[in-house]
Amino acid sequence: MLEATGLMVFYENMLALNNVSIKCEDKQIVGVFGANSAGKSTLMYTLSGIMEDIQKKENMAGGERITVLGEIHYLGQDIMGLKPSKRARRGVILCPERRRIFPESSVLENLRIGGYLASPSQAKESLAYVFRIFPALKKIKKREGGFLSGGEQQMLAIGRALMAQPSLLLLDEPLLGLSPLIQVLLVRSIKEIRDERRISIIVTEQYARPVLPIVDYAFILENGAAVLEGTREELLHNPDVRSAYFGVEE
């Protein structure tokens, strides 16, 4: 499905990603865990192509010099040089950190904006699916995004990403700042999306505890480097992972 090897991202003299390799097989949920500034969002921006846009904007403005190295193959094809819009058309869709919905647009308008890549029939089917998996959104479909709670905004952000017809969904810290109850709801929904839509998902989080039970494979990032990887069972039984990311002392 997707395989990235030797990813390196430099911001001027700071190394944000250090020789990171990550793989996501067809219909897998892959977790990427790490503390703040571990490189999780940089990884997601690089996989989705957003880093290409950031790099160009900085170059045009004479700002921070960004260097991106490595290889990304998706469905057997090299996509490293593709713009984010072209990656999106191939099914690589990013749901960014901190939601980033359109606050002055209604829930329904936000979802329709997300469906710009879809055919009319796809958009209709996907909208019905979003309202089924997140029924709370259907009740507030005319409400402006800026008046939603944090949990509602995250449901909307994921729903908007689903409207774009992903075959690989990149979820960047979807549980950030949410209550434990909403986290449980969203984790259950992420698994249902994979099972029902048959798409692959890469999800990043600072804390592994809520997400690890649903992942098939996971990577641990520290200071921009992948220091550990393994299946769900392997990481669940690793005492260092349990201590650092579950708060459980052996």
C-alpha cells in the first residue's frame, strides 16, 4: 500500500525527521506514537505532500530553508515528487492536527467542501455514511463549524476527510484535547471506518493507551527517529512502551 524509506526533513539546521521508514499494508491501521516535537506531524505532512507546499512557500518568501529527502511509494508508484492535490486524487487524504475546519461554514458545507474529488453519487453515498457513523453531525448539520464542541469538530474533520474518497487516511492526533468519553467514541469509529470502508489508516498520537488496542502495527518516534516498531501485541508487552506511553510501571 504505502512504504516510505529513509525520510529526512531538515528545517535549516534542525533535523525534524531522521531516516524514518514506515509501512502501511492494505486495510491496516498503523499507529505512530511519540511525545510533542517527536516528528509526528512532520511525518504526516511529508506523506501527504503538504511538506512540498510548505517548502515552496518558504523558498518564495525567503524564509526557513527546508530540505526533504527519502522515498515514498504508494500502490507501487513513486509519489515523492507529487503535489498534495495529486496525492489526494490517488486517495492519500490527510485529516490534520487541530481539526482545521472552516468555522464560518456549516457542518453540511464543510462536508461538501471535502467532497470536491467525489462524483455526485460518491458524494451522496459518503455523506450518508458520515451521518451514520457520526449521527451527532446530522442533528447539527446547519450549525456553523465555529460553534461546535471539540469532539464535534473532530467528527466533522474526519467526516470531511472521508468525503474526499480516501484509500489511505492519515489522522494526525485526532484525540488531542478531547475528553476520555469522546476519545473512546472516536477510536471505535476509526476501527469501524477501516472495517466498513476497507481503507488503510495511519494515525498519530502522543499517548498510545487509547489507540494501541485497534492498531495492527505501530512505530515509536523519538526526536525525529523511529526507535521502536512492532505489532500491537509486541508493543503491549514491551515494558519500556508500557512505562513511557501507558504510564504503567513494571
